[in-house]
Amino acid sequence: MRSWTRTLNLDDAHTLLALATPGLALELWTRSCHQSLPRLSPARRRELIRMVRDDFLSWEDGRVELGLFGQHYSPASASVQVELVAVQWALTHPLPLIAVRELIEPALAARSPEISLSQFTLLVDQSLATSSAASLRKSRAVLLGALEGVGALVGSGTGKHRRLFAHRGNPAAATRRYLTERGGPSLPAALTACSEG
């Protein structure tokens, strides 16, 4: 499995998604994106635009199309839009689903929610096809951020004093509907560790 070292600034993602009106040509959207994020380096803007283009938007003949994500994102309230971006980002890599299945759910079932950082390190080391310490460390950090974003993990403290706790997410009904339409009725719980139903 590939490393997961790219980071997504969620505020920037919302900015770029707001520019993606149905029917807009890719070239015009890309130009607007660059103009909307002048504080970022050109390389970072290109990376962010590529992530949003490929992982969040649908395209037809080089124009924005209202795909499944857009159908749920566009009419949603601001708070639900935040959740939708977080779950969509988490689904861009298999690691969050693996971590919920192998670490989060067992900790919750055992009523022992604390999970050591070393357990996440081992999971990432065993799952990724790389021996690069920097890639593994970055992938672990991105994974932890994604799990916190979907509510399946709560962290406290920093550095050596950081503690991690499995948690049942509580996605809004609209977010559950999106996840169910995307991956079936088990996906909301598989990603966020929320209660079924």
C-alpha cells in the first residue's frame, strides 16, 4: 500500500470547492483556484488543486459535474460541509478504514479506549510498502489527523505526552447518508466508529 504523506488544509479545500460550479471548465476553475490562494507557493497550490480535482470533484468533458460528493456537499450546512470534506479526505486512502477495524473498534469493544502511539506506528509500518522512516512518520501523522477529523479518535497533549483515545464519531444524518450512498450501510460505522443506525 502506498504512503499517505500529502496533507490537505480543509479551509483551502472548502475555498476551492466553492469555486467549482457545475459546468465550469477545468481551465477556468484551475485559474480561479490559483488566484484564490495567493499566500501559498505555486507548487503547494498545484498540489492542493490536484487533490481537490481528483478526490472531491467529478468531471465530464473537462467541466465540473455534480457527482455524488457534490450532490451532498453543495446543499449542506457549513457544519455538515466540514464533516463531508473530512470523511471524503479520510476515504482517499485505505489506512483510516484499517485503523478503525484493527485499533479503534477493538479498543471500544474492550472498554479500554486509550491506544498507544506505538500501536499506530506498528499499524502504519506493517501496512505501507515503504521503508522510509520519514514517509512512515508522515503517514502516521496524516492518519491520526484523518481519524480525529472523522471523530473516531481523540487526542490530548503533545509530543511525548500525547495520548490517543478511541471514540465513536457522531456524523450528522446528511454525512451518514453520503457515506451510505458511497459505500453501503456499513461504511459510516467502518469509517467513524459511530453506532449503527
